[in-house]
Amino acid sequence: MPQGQPLVVPDDGLTTRQRRNQPLFAVHTGDGKGKSTAAFGLALRGWNQGWRIGVFQFVKSAKWRIGEQTVLERLGKLHEETGEGGPVEWHKMGSGWSWIRRKDGTEDHAAAAVEGWAEIKRRLTDQTHDLLILDEFTYPIAWGWVDAEEVVAALRERPGRQHVVITGRRADPRLLEAADLVTEMTKVKHPMDAGRKGQRGIEW
Amino acid sequence: MPQGQPLVVPDDGLTTRQRRNQPLFAVHTGDGKGKSTAAFGLALRGWNQGWRIGVFQFVKSAKWRIGEQTVLERLGKLHEETGEGGPVEWHKMGSGWSWIRRKDGTEDHAAAAVEGWAEIKRRLTDQTHDLLILDEFTYPIAWGWVDAEEVVAALRERPGRQHVVITGRRADPRLLEAADLVTEMTKVKHPMDAGRKGQRGIEW
């Protein structure tokens, strides 16, 4: 349903429209599947609204390319060709962030994560995207590479109307506290428990 | 990661490859967000593999059209134009299933749900799709319109390599028992609790 009835109407001095148009900060966490997939599904919706989509994957593997990247980048190309939807940028930490020219071959993941977050902060200030997906960004925070307080402060202070989704297990409680929407994906049953390995089209 | 290590290797006489290529039956349930969105995200991956995607939405509203439908149908058109990805069919119960010519204006949702399931059974037999998303199909089952045993039997007996995802709250225990993968999306925090209504691009 497009418009549900809110349970409470807050005394925050905002009109319903103002409140509705507040930018959203969502966290998808838990041990189950669907955290990233649901975020990329949101990117589909946003693209359809003409939003400028930015995906930042804090994954370690350089080789890793999932189907969603191919399809969302294809949609971004479609936008360039026909004006449909919005532009799409997809950046991955694993292969070295694309905006960093120097590739020194070292694999300092902590430094790469810090640099990724610094770029995202710049983009938040510049309002580069309408929807930012910080995929698996919970891990550099959990490992202490990126400071949770700093992330929360930057998100609280972000200007304009930028939606942000952070995915990953072990989300810091301060992220959950700051988020407007938190969904926990819980694994009830998984085929790998029954000895199956991942398969093309399902896992990637 | 593309290939995880399974916790146990079952004594089922199958090779790893055979086991990996078994068709998947997944259920996304729970009260949280992301059940359908994650399913449509899977459709992105499947499209990218060239799979024939079939979405069947068991929702009541006729007017309802979500961004994912527009985008996935656009991807289906792209397949027709360029051969990229796979074909996409999207059917909704609310406006009357598109394969039923007669529109008598009555809104017998139980009959419509039964007809939807009958068509899906035909398509499973014919192996029409590689991925079938039965969105909110848990409800006609929960309401007794469609028999859970019959659904489970049809899914167990489906030929070939057809992946099936069922979404919705209140999933019947027999579905969960039969499923290879069950994810429960749990609402931890939702902006409607804070008096916000749904917004374009996020909720639809």
C-alpha cells in the first residue's frame, strides 16, 4: 500500500509532507540472506524515480562482480542513452576505488575502507547521489577502521534529501540507534546447511 | 563469496555439481521490510543470467504498480531489443490476471487466487520460467483459498530447473518445511512508528 497510517503523529512541528520527504537512513542487518539484495532492489525503485544512484561496496575481493552490478550499470547506461531513470555509479573497494588513480598493489584494506568513507563524506556534502548504498559497510566499522560516531554524525548532518542504506552483519548499535529503518534478516534455513554450495543466479 | 564451504556434505548420491544445480525453493517471510524487494533483486540476478523471469503478484489492489515492475519489464523489453538478459513477464491478480480475457468486474479475490495458482501450476509443468516469484502468495494460502499441501506437492514435483520464491507474512509451516531457503525479515525499527508515511522511491 502506498500510504499506510502511521501509529503516532510526532509533535515535531513538521507537516505530513515535510515528514514524508525526510531522507531515509536504513540498515539491513542480521545473519540471513537478502540484506544487499533488498538494498539493490531499492536501487531499482530509485532508478525508476530518476534518482542518482551510488553503490559503494566494502568487499575485499577484487574479482567479485555480482549480477546486480551488471544490471544496474546497464540501467545507468540506458539513462545516458534514453534519459530513462537515473544515473548509476558502482564503486568497489576490492579492486581499489575507481576514483583513486594510484594502484600500488598493496592490499591495505583498512586504509582502503578509510579512503572509501572519506569519499562518501565528500559526496554527502556535495549531494552527489539521491540514494547511497554502503554495502557491507558494517564490517569496517565493526573492525574499528571507520569510527561509528563519525559515520552517525555525517549522516545526521547530511544536507538535502539523500537516502542512505547500510548493509552487513554486526551493525554497530549506534548505527541502529540513528537509523530510521532497521530490518534484520534472519536465517531460518539455508541450503548450505544441507551441503549445497552457492549457485549462479542465486548467490551472484 | 561465490562458493562457501557447506557445513555438511549430505549422503544423497549427488555430485557437488548436481547438488549445486538443484532448483531452489525459497521463502521470504516475517513482518519486516525487504521480502519482496529481495525477491525482485534476485530477479535482477536471474535476468543477468538470461533466465526467463515470471512474477506473479497476489495483491488485491488493481491500481498498484511498483517501480520494480516498470524496471523489470523495461529489462524484458531490452532483452527483446538486444538479446541481453532474459525475458520478463509480470502478472498481477489485482487488475485481473492478464491471461484471462473475460473481465466481469466482480472482485472475487478467492477465485482469482485459485486461477492464479492454476496457471502457475501449468507453467511449472511446461517449464515456462527459470525463476518464478510468487509475491504475497502466503496470504491466499493462509486464508485457505489455495491448499498448502497442493502447493508443496506441485513444487516438489516440478520438473527441470525452476527456481521459485514465495514472499509474504504468515508463511504456512508446510511451505517452510518444504523450502530450501527460508529468510525471515524482522522489523526492528520502522519510520511509520515515528509518524512518517511511505514515500515515493522507498515504498513504491
